[in-house]
Amino acid sequence: MAGRTRSLLLLLLVLHSGCLAFRSPLSVFKRFKETTRSFSNECLGTTRAVTPIDSSDFALDIRMPGVTPKQSDTYFCMSMRLPVDEEAFVIDFKPRASMDTVHHMLLFGCNMPSSTGSYWFCDEGTCTDKANILYAWARNAPPTRLPKGVGFRVGGETGSKYFVLQVHYGDISAFRDNHKDCSGVSLHLTRVPQPLIAGMYLMMSVDTVIPAGEKVVNSDISCHYKMYPMHVFAYRVHTHHLGKVVSGYRVRNGQWTLIGRQSPQLPQAFYPVEHPVDVTFGDILAARCVFTGEGRTEATHIGGTSSDEMCNLYIMYYMEAKHAVSFMTCTQNVAPDMFRTIPPEANIPIPVKSDMVMMHGHHKDFHVEEALDWPGVYLLPGQVSGVALDPKNNLVIFHRGDHVWDGNSFDSKFVYQQRGLGPIEDDTILVIDPSNAAILQSSGKNLFYLPHGLSIDKDGNYWVTDVALHQVFKLDPHSKAGPLLILGRSMQPGSDQNHFCQPTDVAVDPSTGAIYVSDGYCNSRIVQFSPSGKFITQWGEEVSGSSPKPGQFSVPHSLALVPHLNQLCVADRENGRIQCFKTDTKEFVREIKHASFGRNIFAISYIPGLLFAVNGKPYFGDQEPVQGFVMNFSSGEIIGVFKPVRKHFDMPHDIVASEDGTVYIGDAHTNTVWKFTLTEKMEHRSVKKAGIEVQEIKARNMTEQWSGRLGIPCAFPLKSKTWKEAEAVVESKMENKPTSSELQKMQEKQKLIKEPGSGVPVVLITTLLVIPVVVLLAIAIFIRWKKSRAFGADSEHKLEASSGRVLGRFRGKGSRGLNLGNFFASRKGYSRKGFDRLSTEGSDQEKDEDDGSESEEEYSAPLPTPAPSS
């Protein structure tokens, strides 16, 4: 009886009396009373919550305003008012979260949130009135797009006025560095009325108990359906760790029709139904969750913490607008005997492998593209050996000035041979503005001979390596008093506790301060030091045999810490693989290796959920191109590759990624730094399987609008007065302020440009361009006619050659047609963006072929064997 009462109270908390969230250990009535929505500096780009798309559509970015949960199983809520008063429709959801930090998210629609603060503990409730679940996310589920003509109705007289986001932070080990979290969801809304209204049917068990050690436990739910017809097109399952499979059915006249069946340990997305399912009055909706109690020492109940369990089936449907009901629930089992005939498949667990993550029912593609408007590609410092991001998200570059690593730099014992050149006289460390590439600060003059690795700790200190000095330095970027710490002996290669041999990179654990050094070109080891620089331990050895074993290295070249998993990953360069180890025990965890890597992996960078890498130039006869990679860190699979448009990769030496989806790569041969942006492009295929066409995003540049978890919405280019007016209306609604005078001036200017008679008409420009060509052709025809009359038919061949020479001047050298790309490209200040990319790459490669100095640094493997000492 007590358990039944507890379950009913739980249901009331979730759904009926204001959608109260499950109780966390934190104070129930504590509120955050900020009157304005403030964002952390770590939530770059989230201050602009509304972005117009066109005259009828806009995007809404709903994010946590930079929060740091202090205890596990914390539920935070935040609200956002719909920025328009009229009726609108949500047609697209894109999650901005990672399971590394977030257990799950729910998005509610209601008329009044439980708090007016920027965010609050959800123990106080989510809404004061009835709340409708619009969206749910967990386990790195990809985006969900609704079928064409279907939308969740909000605003107007009957729709919700507020969105309330609830985020459950389960295990908070990822927050040991006290960073701010900005997880949330981005919505695509339209004012265009949708003929079909989407809704959510939640089937939820409230009284299941899973006995400790029990191998199989079933949780059954069933309800009679007594509403107008609904058409099911997608479903989502949800349990915690003990769930093995969740299945949902429509039962009509004793016949079971599958709605959906999935493992809750896979990404908890809305998966498409295999076949359209309609549910009408008199049908029964049924669901079963299969659990196991193995491994538990006490009974597990339904509850809100990650150690409790849940049995939820979310059914996404649409109805005709005039009969639409936005949210329905089922928490009973009205027909328990019926489950004796449930299809056997409902009792069979679905095995889950790591490589199945993000693969079921969704097409995935992480598109990384160069930021073509970023001028930093033209900085051209010396050989770029290291790139990193400081705490302010500024780009920091480590370069070699006028020094070059080539075949004359070292002898066979790895002693630097060009010491007479002296240290680099230029500032070797540049702090770059990430938006406009302006140099904000510079340092490192007369300190280094051959810079290599660069990393920045949580306090903003620089950690650099110099392969000529065989040393590691800790630098205060704001002090000119010299290094804070030096490891290794100057110009003395070695392999003991006090020496390095061409060290390559440094990683500093943000929670413990432990220092890890990859050492390096002539040692095959990782060395750990205390925060004060005391030697702790080392691991690794040279490769023996043709097949490298775990823990064997051939040039450990780059390091990436995964703090919340206590792992250190190493780019094992010449073995063309990535090895990951536990930082506490140094135990080998796994290897990531793909054929597309080729023979080399130069550098790696980690952000929550994703691992980035760059490989090396292919050897003669190899097919794998030099490129960048995006990998799902959980599975290790490649989910995206990328190359630059301007210039080309020659020796991409280092890579760094930020949590807002920006990626920087430094090249040691072309002396170039590129900026890339990560755009998550995952389309739900529920539409095709359900027999409905996909709703297309209207904006041409939508890839910029919806950049990944790590991406941030950005404004679209101004294309029309209508677009600009839409922007003004939405922003004024959102911020409760009138349209600015500056915006009005821009609108007037835009109008003047388009009014007839203002400026030079397009027709006139076209006419002026066409007339000379017509005149020229007329002259050529006239000459040919005159000569043919004067000299006869033999003149035809001469005329063809003559006119060919004339037109050849327009066609361009070696061309058989008028090449507008080459013609306009010859004009000063012209950008080739928009013309044939292949031609652009070809011309860039020719132009930049000699830009970089040849270096033997990266292709000296196998390294020369040191001569035996006498």
C-alpha cells in the first residue's frame, strides 16, 4: 500500500499538479532570483535566443544560462516566453547537450512557469498550470524533425505561452572543473498554420519494483483509447541502466500491431514507426518494459534519480487540427491478462554494441566547414606547431618565426646543430581574436629555438615544449618575469627522470593538476609529474615487431585529456592510431584506428562527446587524403571529415576544438591557421517510413543556423526588407522593446536600394555589358561576308582562324569557352566564393605551392639510430 501511495504521488508530481520534477537532495525552496536572463561567458552565442529565418519562420534557442550543479541528480528548470503573441507551430527540435554532462532533458509547454527566475530547482515545479510534454531527449539522441504539415501548436488563444526546459544532471563528475553548462534545445517555429497538429501520448509505469538479483522483470502498461483518431509516426523509449527493451503496441480485436520496439541503452531519440499506425476509439494501447535486477543488492523502484528506474514510452502522433489533443497519458494496466498473448519479441532484449550508437533510424553527418570570412588564414607566421584556446576562448598560436626544422637541425644523437642562430627573435606566442583574427597579445621573444607543443591549463597558464631545447615550460601569459616552471635540461637529450628527447605535447589535469608530457620523437613514453614538477611515473615503450601492441608508441605526438572519464588519449603518430589510458592506473582502455587515418595521426582534441583529429600527408602510393576527422568518442566511429577551401592541408600539425563547435588547425608547412565550424546535420527518417514527406528547412543557410551541440545560432545574411522586418518584430517581442532607429534606417536604406530609379538599374548594366559583344560579333560577321565575296570560298579557313584569335582573348589561354571564373578572378579584390570549388582548390594549390618551407620534421620516421657512444 505504501509503495502504491508513493507511486501515485510521483505521478502527481510529474504530470497533474504543475509537473513537479522528482525530488533532488538540494534545497526544495531555494530560488535564483535574477530578474534578467544572464549568461556565462562560457555560453558564447546563447544571449541571442531568437533568430528570424524568414518572414514567417524563426528559431528559438532555449538553453540553461550557465549553470553548475553541485550534487548528482540535480534537476534545473528555466523558462522562456514565446516571443510572438499569435499562434505558432514548432516543426523542428535540435538538442544541444551531451550525455557526458546531461542525463536527460524534457521540454514542456504551459501558460505560467513555476518561477520567474533565470533558472530554479525543479523541486518547486515546472509549471503552475497543466504542462504538456513537447520534447524529450537522452543518451546523445540526434535531432527530431516532424513530418511536413505537422507541428506542435503554441501561442494564440489556446496554445502554450511559455516553454519550460527541465535538465536532469545525473552524475556530476564532469563538473569537477566548475565549468558552466548551457545545455538545451533549439526550436524551429513557423507562423504558417499546419493542417495536422502534433501531440504526445506518454505511457508510464508508476509502481514497478525490480527485486535485487532478479534476472527478468516485466513492467506492463495498458489503457483504452477513447479519443478521436490519432496517427502515430514516431516513438521514444526511456529507462535507466536496468532496462533491456521497451515495446509498444496497438491492440485491436485481439490483434497486436507493433508501434515500436527499441533498447533504451541506445540513443533515446524519437525513432520512426516501421509502418504507419492509426489508433481509433476502442483500441487498447499497450507497452512492456523488460528489466533485470542483476548486479543490484537491493530492490529498485520507479523514481527520479539515476539509481532508480523508469519505464516510459513516448508516442508522437498527429491529429486533425479541429480535433487535436496535445497531450495524453496512460499510467495503468487495465488489461493484465491480455499480456499473456503479447508477441514474443517484446520479451527479447536487444543487444547493444558501442558501434550501434547513433545508428538506428537516423542518418548522421557532422559537417565541418571552413569559416571563409575569417581572415586569420592570412596571418602567415612561422611554422605553426601548436594551437590552443585560453579561458576567454581566444585562439593562441605557437610558431617558429624564422626558424625551420629541416634535415640539418639535429645530428644522429638528437643534439640541436643550429644553436649558433640563437633563439627566435620574434614573439612566438600570439593571442588571436577568434572573430576577426586581430592579434591581442604576443610574447615568447628570445626564449625558444624550435617550438612544438602548446596547451593551456584551467588557470590560463601556457605549457609549451621546445624540441631543440628538449624542455617543457610553464609560462604566465601576463608576466615577463620568465617561466614559472622548467622541466628537462637545456640542449641535453635523454631518457631518464630529468631529461626529455624532443618532447611533443603537454596535458594538465584540471582537477588534480597532474602534468603529462608526451616524450617524444626519440623516446616512446608518457611521463607524469606532480603540479610542482616532481617526477611521478612513466609508461610506454618502443614498438617491437610489425604489429604495435597497447602501450607501445612510435612518436607520441599529441595529448587529449578526458577529465570526467579519467582518461588520457595519445595520438600515436607513426602507428596511425589513438590510444587511451586511465590516468590513475595507466591501464590501457582502448585503441581508435581507422583505415582512413592512413599511416599517421598528428593531433587530437576532445570536447564532451566528440574527438577531433588530423592525419598526415599520404605516403607515395597511399590513397588516404590528408584531412580532419570528427569521431563519436563513445563508439570511436568517424562521423565527419573535413578539409579547407582556402589553401590546402600540407602538414596539419595541431588541432583544438571549443565547446561552441569551433575548430582551429595549424599547419607547419603552409604556416597557416584555419578556422572551421561544426554543424550537426542529422535528419530523422520517420517521415519516409511513415509515408509523409520531410519538412524542409526554409533558410538557405540553415547549416549556419543550427550548428551542433557545440554550435551556436548565428544571424543570417540580410536578403530582403521582409526578412529584416521579421527580425525586428521577433526581437522586439522577445525583449519587450520597440524597433530601434538604427534598424529603421537600415530598412529605409534597403528599401532605397530596391526602389526603381534609385541607383543603376540592373537592365541598364546588362545592356551595357551585352552591347560590346553584339557589336564585336556583328563586325566579325561583316568582315567574313566581305572577304567571302572578295576572295571566294578559300577564305573561310582564314576567317575561322582570325575570329578564333579574337574570341580566344575572351575565352582565356588554353580554354575552349568563356571562363567567367578566370575572367573575374583576375580582377583585384575578387573572391572566388561561389564558383567551381574544384577550380578554386586547384588555383589555390598552384599559388601556395611554394608558400611553406620544406621540413623533414614529420617524415623522418624511422628516426636515425643514435651512434653508439665510445
